[in-house]
Amino acid sequence: MGWSLTIGRVAGTAIRIHVTFLLFLVWIFGVSYAASGAEQAWNVLIFVVLLFFCVLLHEFGHIFTARAFGVTTPEVILLPIGGVSRLARIPEKPSEEFLIAVAGPAVNVVIGAILIMAGARLGPDALASIANPATSFIERLAVVNLFLAAFNLIPAFPMDGGRVLRALLASRFGYVRATEIAAAIGQWVAFLLGFLGLFGNPLLIFIAIFVYLAASSEAHLVAIRAISQGVPVTAAMMTQFAMLTPDEHVDAAVETLLRTNQGEFPVVDAVGRPVGILARNDLIRALKERGPDAKVADAMTAAMPTLGHRHCLDEAFRLLQENSAPAVGIVDNADRLIGLVTSETIGEMLMVHRALPGGSHFGPWSRAAGA
């Protein structure tokens, strides 16, 4: 995700903070300072930081559980509305997704229980005491952790509760249909949260927007994965594209950028084997920092995932997700580059699929499969 800063790594997972989160902390401090002075502003800021540390532990509950099933997590990002951990792939079994989803809220329940055993006292008006500065940190943190556990279990996909719902539905309806149902429920819950946010809580509006967009995105990704299974990778392969060599200068790459509509340029050696990829952003950055005489080899990303031309499209889609790669190179038997698969080419194939009568699986790729 853009506009994020990496502050460290834990067990191979990058911890990133979005710029809006830093602005949120500044806003919290400023509002508290204006209302109650410096001492109260620092107290509020410390409480918010501790709260988001608990959110981070929540996310690592997901991360370590996913790792137990062989699913890696490249990064976790802290946003003003909470944390988002990006799984390299979707768990294969509903039972795995169920356990990964409940692991996060379970961490919050454990934290709350530990704080209660440490002396936190929760009364009937405990939730209202969160905003009371007279309430101790330990009690407010206990309340907010239990609230986070309950809130995340709301069946609003892609929140934890929505993923639990999808896992339960998938055992009966299949993964694609379960995702459609869970995403639709998540969007309706988003509308409800947005409506409630109009009555004085703007944070609910931001959460509603995030839930709605994320639910739509997840449903789209699952649909792509479903139609790409068993489809030859050549069905969504781009074959007409410009290539660069490592020894070319960046200004030559700029000329190529201007005369094509490509966003990613594969870099190949003398015999056409891929050695890297140069994305538009890397090209512009190299031009600014190194000048037009810099070599393509100094600006490119050295590793580009590749796949043989006889593989299936779902494998290319998996590589795109797991590596956060701009493209997957398709190679022939001699490892020479013959095509590119990007999220755009797969998306175009999905649009064609949906345009066919009844969303039929027959079309250009079915003919390629029989070739």
C-alpha cells in the first residue's frame, strides 16, 4: 500500500504505518491539547498508542495462525481505522480460514482477561468509561480489547466475523458462492454502519467505506481465481510488449515508456531470458535520483516471477498475489520470455467471461485449452 512507512519486521512480516495514521495521532493530540491541556493530551496519545499496539497483536494472531497453515504474510499496515494484514494467499480449507479469522479476536480476549486479572474492574457502564480520563489505563485497555473482539466478529466481510461466516458457508455452498454471500452481507452492514455514522461518529463512515470496498475487491479476486482454474496461462497472456536490456540507459527506457502504454517493462538478457522487471514508478524514481545516464540494471527489480507456458492461469494469479509482483513472465522451454500476465490482463479476461451469455466458461480460453 502506498503512503506507508516501514518501522520494522517481525518473523519476516513488515510492520508498516500509513501516513494517515500519523496524521490521526497528530489530530488526536491537537484536539486533546486544545480541550484539556498538555498533560491530558499526552495521556490520550499514550492510550491511543497502547490501543494500536493491541491492534497490532490482534493482527499477529492472524499472522502466526496463518503461518501454521503455510500461509505467509508479507506485511501488516496500521491505519486510523485499525490494522490490515495481507495474506500471501487465501487459505485452501474453510477450517483453516475459520481458525485464522478467530485468532485475532481471541488475542484481544486474552489481553482483556490478563488485564482483568491484573486488577482492571469492569462495571455495567464499562464501555462509557473509555472516554473518561479518570478511569485508569488498565481498565480502559481491558474494555477496549473486549470491545474490539466483539466488534471484529460482526459478520461484515472482510472483517473477522465475515471471514468466519464465509468459512462456515463454504463448507456447504462452495468457496465462490460463500464469498458472494458474505460480501453481500458485508456491504449491507457497511450501509448500516455508514448510516449510523451520520449521527455523530464519522469514524463509522470511514469503516463503512473500507468494508464496502474491501468486500467488493475480495469478491472480485475470488471470481478471478474461480474462472482461472484449469485455464491455460496463454489465455490471458500479453504477447506484444516492449523489452529492455540491463545495459540500456534510463533515457532509452523513458522513450519506450512514452511510445507504448505499458506500465511494466521486462528486462531480458542477450538470448531473451528474463532477468528483472522495470516498473513505471521505478523508472521515474531512477530518472530523478540517478539521471538519464543510469543503467536499467540499477533501477529494475531483479526478481520477476516466471511460469512455463504450459501452466494454468490460477498459478500465475497466485504468483501475482504472493509476490506483489507487477507481472508474471511466461517463458518457453528454453526459458525465453514469450509473454506477460498482469492483473490487468486477467481482469480483461474476467470482463470477457462475464460478457458471454450466461457467464459461460466457453470462449477464447476454452479453445486455447483444447489446442
